[in-house]
Amino acid sequence: MRATAADLEALAERLSRACAQIGTKRQAAQVMGVSEDMVHRYCRAETKPPFLPLATLARAAGVRLDWLAYGEGAMLQGEEAGAPALALDVRLLVDVVETLEATLRALDLDLPPDTKARAVPLLYQYALVQPSTDNRLRFTRDLVESF
């Protein structure tokens, strides 16, 4: 599904708010591993940011990844009552790894182990707060396509 102009504008607004949680756009750029100019372009909705910098920003800013990426749920981690515990659910972790591998096969991609190792915790975190399989598949596909 392609992002519309309205989707990009909404993402830009959420990105600006997440950057403010970090401090400055320069600091956010350092956290995200991109140039300050790129952060400004993302925040002006001139271009759609890759997924991994978004996920990195979400973690560093303490905002929920589903809120930053899709505008769903509360902004801050732990803000919603009954937020899932961070205890490791091995069955869910296996599902996350299997979904990642299936997505890579479907897209005919191969990621190096260090990239997979960075992807799995992000996917697991998202799976904890997003029980919808369709949203988790979309999230996985978006992550993989950002590499």
C-alpha cells in the first residue's frame, strides 16, 4: 500500500514530535543515523523515511513504534493501561522469526545476520503491542523493504 500525501503529512507531524522528545533535529539525526537535512526533509513531508531510522528514533525517544509509524495507539511507551509486559514470550519470538524469514523469501531477499539481529527485537516489540496478523505482516514487509 502506497502512502498518500495525507499519510506523509501525518507521519511528518509525528516525526517532529518524536524529534522533540530527543531534543533537537540534529540530535535526532545522530540517533537515526541520517543527516540533519534528511530529518528536516522527513519533517516537512518531502520524503518518506526508511523504516530502520524510524524504529531507532522511536526507541530512543521513548515513543511507541506503532504510533510513530502508523499513528495508532498512545504516543509514549507505557502510556496505555494494561501495556504488555516485556517478559520474553518464546512462541511469539518464534512467530516473529518465522514471519521475518517468510517475508525475506517472498521478497527474494537475504539479510546478513547482524541486520536480522537488529530487526528481530523491533519486530518482537511491535508484535507485543499489535496482535493483528495483517498489521504485523505489513510492519515486517515495511521493515524488510527499508534495508
